[in-house]
Amino acid sequence: MFQPHYEVITDEGQVQIYEELIADSQGKITTSFVGLDQVLKNNRLLPKGWRADGPYGEFTRPHGDAERDPEYINRSGATGADLIIYRIPLNERTRAAVSVQVTLNYQAIPPSYLKDRFTIGKGPETQRLAYLTSHLNVEKTPIDSWKLPIASTTRRLAE
């Protein structure tokens, strides 16, 4: 299970995650370079000006729902950005809210990547990575929880 590429967010369980996910030959998501078989999702933010007919376009193109998102990529090339619409339903829980805050985080090493590495990887390199990631204390630093906040915005619900 993974979050698809969204154009509209309507539920608190929906999160836009820009990532590449690839399945192995059994259809299981993997990060093993030797097990890569089928791209399930690739909605990593493209550099401004990226074009499908550009260098290595066939390898770096979006896959999944991002392929059909006109704000993500269009005929003149990638904008280097993405537009997401948040539609928050007014109900008993949200009626008292006065604003919504959205934050874009960068996460260099997602937990799923490390889990996959430690499950399938053997040898001193895997042991070294396990040691480094388990002993590195990032609490109360800009990368607390292995996430680096890139941008944040707040909008009043009246807007």
C-alpha cells in the first residue's frame, strides 16, 4: 500500500508523498537495485524545464497518477513545482478551525528504505549502515525525525 499522486486532498488520511516506488518480479515494493522490475509510482518533483523528449526522458518520466496531472507536467515541460488543492469538509471537528497549515518536508532516507536494506542486505556495508542510522541522534536538530522542513504555508479558512 502506498499513497497515490494527488491533485486534490480531501481527507486527513491523504498525504502527497513525492517518491519513486518500484516492484520486484513478485510485485512487492523493493529498493534492491538487482530486484527492480516494474515502476509503480514516480512523482518525484521534476526539474524546471524537464521534457519527455529530453535526455533520458524515458527513464526519468513520471509514472502513475502523476502522468495525468496537468499542473505537474505539461506540453511545454515541467514547471519544477506542483499544485495541490486542499478541500477540507466543514463538520463538527473542523468547524471551529480558523486556518490550515501545510508543510513540505524533505526526507533523505525514508524508514521503508532502511527496513528494506536491513531485511535483504547482508555483509559489512549493511551492518555499517545499521550502526550509523541507529546511533545518529537527530533529535532537536533541523532534521528531527529524519525530515527537513522545506516550506510551510498557512491559510485562513475564509480564503
